[in-house]
Amino acid sequence: MNPIVHRTLVVQLRADGTACCPVLAHLSYDPEDPFAVTAMFTLDGRVLARWRLDREMLNESLRGPVGVGDVRLRPVRQGRWREVRMDFLGDPLPGGERHHAVVFAWAPALASFLGDTYMAVPPGREEVRMDDVLAEILATG
């Protein structure tokens, strides 16, 4: 059994109409759910948001833009500084707009975390237990 991989990063958050502020991103990878990375963003001990992200999509974001819909990722570079920009879109508001938050993560730290996940479960070796998937689908209707 491979261990769960955890990493906490300091990232920069910019939400609707605000300046950037540092928050913690707690990244978690469970080999039992081999295609997903959970990202929980916290500030002063409060959970601001929790997202399940596709592991391969995170990896691809180190090299180019990926994602459509609620999550969009792309690399950005300012001089020698390399980051991944993560755009998260929330539920629709009454006026038709959506909450929008942007997180900037240091690309080498994200790459290091992903490297650890690939040590736990190499690409192409992911396995999904279909009985568990079917049980979850049947339980939620």
C-alpha cells in the first residue's frame, strides 16, 4: 500500500476585486483515488475552499494552459520566477456572473509534490476499483 502524499504550500490568492494575499494550499494525494489531487486552501485556520483536481491536468499546467469550465490552469513567468496560475470559477450569482478566484503557486514546489505522487503511483499504473465506483454511484442515486 502506497502512503498518502501531503504537501503544504504558501500560495497567493486573488479573489473578486481584492489584492493578492498569501494563503496555505494543503495538497493531498491518496493512491486509493489515483487520478485526483485534493487542494484545500486555508487562511488563519479557516477553510476557504476545497477542490479536487485532476493530477495529470496539474502536471500539464507546468508546461502549458489546460482546463475548461470551472478550473483553468496555465504557467506564468516573470523573469526567473515560474508560477502556475489557477483560475477557479464558483457557482453562478443572481446577476449571471460567477465568483472568480485566482491562485498563484510556485511551479517548482508544485512539480516536486507531483513528483512525489508519481513515486507513489507511476503514470499509467493508476487503478480504479469498479465495485467501489458503482457502489458510490448507486448510493448517490
